[in-house]
Amino acid sequence: MKITDGMLNKLEKIKSRYEEVGEMLGDPQVISNQKEFKALSKEHSDLSPIVEIYERYKKHKSEFDDCEEMISLETNLDMKAMFKQELDDLREALDKDGQDLKIAMLPKDPNENNNVIMEIRAGAGGDEAALFGTELMKMYRHYADLNHWKVEEVNMNYTELGGAKELVFMITGSGVYGKLKFESGVHRVQRVPETESQGRVHTSTVTVAVLPEAEDVEVVLNENDIKVDTYRSGGAGGQHVNKTESAIRMTHLPTGIVVECQDERSQIKNREKALKVLKSRVYDYYQSQAEKEYAENRKAQVGTGDRSERIRTYNFPQGRVTDHRIGLTLYSLDKFMLGDMDEMISALQIAVQNKLLENVED
């Protein structure tokens, strides 16, 4: 890809800003201001790969220009041929640098590195849908373990058979939202339920929602807008859960969003978790409202937000999992359910990247 003069000017400004931020991070006044230091550190980290590729591009460009000059001056045919081969290699390297720069400068999802709140709910299919919901929960646990992320339960509401009515949990770690945001939507399962005596394949659905955890700087909730109720926890847990009102229900009055948390025995801990989930849901609500005004922009995404969209089918008789957004089928369902999801997630990330590149080129 050819680097235009306009792009070179932009890259020089990025490099200057990168160096300026680097100097600011050494300023004692900045270091003492944690909020400013954190913001500048993130900016420095975001600019670093662009500057690194730009420096590589400049090195290759200088070598390319020198090689062209050597070819024009060289009279020995063998040497001339050798320089031409080197020139072809450098041209290829410059094309790669240009493409890498283009990708590095694409707009980043501001929530890419956020933790997430995940919500799994049974859809069509009754008990079978609920049971598959618990299997999806296990799948995400396996994937979290493979990535060294932490899973923390918030509100686990099961059916009598152990299926998922509603499972709400947090996953914390590095780059969680950037990978799991593609899981939002309707997951369809095709298999023979254990209760099916005639061996017929049933189709059921489960809805998954993935919300980026909203930081305090992103969402400020007015205490007067939140109604808090306490109640006794239900489900397993011994006598303790029946004696104390440790469970929390929070209602955000302006939006009507309700969050429940009964995972912890401590009311204070349940309150903290419930508030985190409430902030994330309110943030997601207002983000969704804003995105409706930019319907065309949403085409740059590969189905990362619409929870009514059927995104994936898990076909157990054929051992395959298909993502309908990118038309990718993997015949490794057993491994996929054990958290081996990276091939699918990488393909989705590349598809989003390519869509954004198309928009930039248009």
C-alpha cells in the first residue's frame, strides 16, 4: 500500500505526540495525578505500535531509495541484478508496512480492554434450552481459564433440572471485551435431548448478552435514581441464606433496568456487584440508544451488538459449530465446548478489521 503525503503528515504528528506523552509521563506532577497518569499511559500504549511500524517503514523507505540510486549508478550486470532483487524485496516490505500502518490506525473500540458482564438466558426450547445455557456457561469458564481470566458469579438462577433461567457473571482480565463481544446474540443448539426417547433432534435457543464493564468515569448514577431492595437469598446455601436478607435488588428508575445479586452472603458485597452490573447495563442502554442514530456505522461491526440476531449454531449430531455472521464452520464442536474458541474469535476479529478497511478505502 502506498503511503500518501497526507498520511505521512499524520504519522509525523502521531510520532510527535507519542514523544510528548512519553516526556509527560516522567513529570512528577503527572505521576502524582493518578487519573491523568492512567489516561496518558493508555494513550502512550495505543500510539506505540503505530510509531513502531512507522519507524520500520522509514527504514525500509530509506533502504529502497538507496537501492534505486545504486541501480542507476551500477554498470556491472550481475550487481545490477542483485540490487534489483533487493529492490523487489524492499518494495514488498514497504507494501506490508503500509498495510500494517493502515490497520494500526483504524479506530479502536474504546471498550476493547474492559472487563465484561455476561448474561445467559434460556430462549425457545424449554428445559433443553435452559440446560444448554449452563453448558455455554461452562464453555465460557473454560475459555476464561485458558486466558487466565477470573470468573465471578453475580446472579445464578437455575431450573429444577439444573438448567439456566438466568446466569449473570463477570469476567475480568486483559482484553476480555475485545474477544467476548462477539458472543452477544442468539445461540442455537441442535441435538437429541436426554429426555427424548425416540432419538429426534430438537432445536433450542439461548440468548447471550455481553456488556463492557462501565468504569466510574463513563457512567455516573444519581443515588436518587436507584431504588434498593433487600430480600432473602434462594437456592442452595444452607440455613444461612434463609435467615438473612443479604440479596440485593437494584432498580434504575429512569430506565426501569433491574439488577439482582444474591451470590455473596454479605449484603455489602452483593450491593457492590449489583452496582457494577447496573452501571454496565445503563451504559449499554444509552450506548444502544446512541447507536440507533448511526445505523450505517453499525454495518462496520460483524454482529457484535444485536441480541435478537442468530449468530451461531451448535450441531451435535454432526459435531460442527457454525458462525452465521462470517459463514465459518468448524468440525471440532467437542473442543469448542471445552473453550477452544480462538480460531472462531480470530476469524471474527479479522472480518471486522476487513470491513473497517473497506469503509476507509471507500
